[in-house]
Amino acid sequence: MLDLDSVFVQHSAPTLCGIKPGNMFSISAENYSVKKVRSWRKEFYKQGVLLKTIRVSDSLILFFVYDFVWIRKILSDSLVKAFLKGKDYPVERGSFAVIKEMFIRLEKSGGFPHEVGIFLGYPLADVIAFEKHDGKNCKYCGYWKAYSNVENAKMCCCMYNNCSRMCKQWFEEGFSLPQIIKEYKKVTEVVA
């Protein structure tokens, strides 16, 4: 059986450590553990991080790990609101309703609506350009396809990769997920 903690560290470290508003990944349903997910939800909630699981098919579970306060701030931006309103999101009903609608769309689509990038912290300009160009002709490809501000995209991706690498190393040394989060915060406080 797949080690869910290892997968979680690999795919969610930047959000768990507070440097990215959201991460998303999937696992096969046979590797899903209700007990493990309940434990994570309780622990991450203490850190201000929420976890949503969505069964997108009989064989696939999607995980969305996110910092609600950070997502709410992103969703308060007037340009983001206008973009999502143009996609029939209930922006007038607030952040909870918008996030719930995104979850519904993920569950029903079996794919990823382009606007999901906003909830993962990707720049609105890049989300719009990705849609416009059907994901082609980007200037840089890392965690997302960047069409503008390539230097910022490179810097963010480097930071996310370094965080994931450090967290993976700590995990392999026997640290638990909560210990990893605390260790990352200690290290980054020293550097800052």
C-alpha cells in the first residue's frame, strides 16, 4: 500500500508550510484511508489549513489542501471576482460559496476547470492566458504555465521545490507531518 504521509508531504508541503495558498493532487481510491484523512484534518486545522477530498471517479480521490484565510483574500480581489462571476461562480454569496462551487465543479467535471489555478495561488493573468492559449505557448512551465512575470514564477517554483525537498528529507528522517511544519517554520524564521 502507498504511504499516504509520503505522498502528502511530496504534494502539499508548500501549503502545509504556509508559502502557497493551495495544493491539489490525486491518489487511487484503493490507497485512501478515512482514518488517516480524519487525523490530518484535525492536525492541519490547528495550522489554519483545510483538507477537502473529492471522489472524481470510482478509482480516483482528489485532495485539495488549502489555507482558507489566504484563499479568501485571493477571492476578495475585484479582478478575480469579476473573472469568477463571468464563469457563473456565486461571488456575491462570499468565499465559502465560491469554494463550494469550485468543489462541485471538480467533482462533476472529472477534470480540472481552468479557474482552479486561482485557488492554487496562480496569477490571474496566467490563468486567463492558459485558457486563451489552450495551455500552449507559455513562457515558463513549473507548478503552473506562466505567460507573464516569468521571473516571479521561477522564484515561486524554486521556493516551492526547496520547501518540498526539505520536507521530504525530514519525513525520511522520521519526522511526523506536524513536526515537519514546525521545523520548516523554524528554519525559515532563522533565514528571514
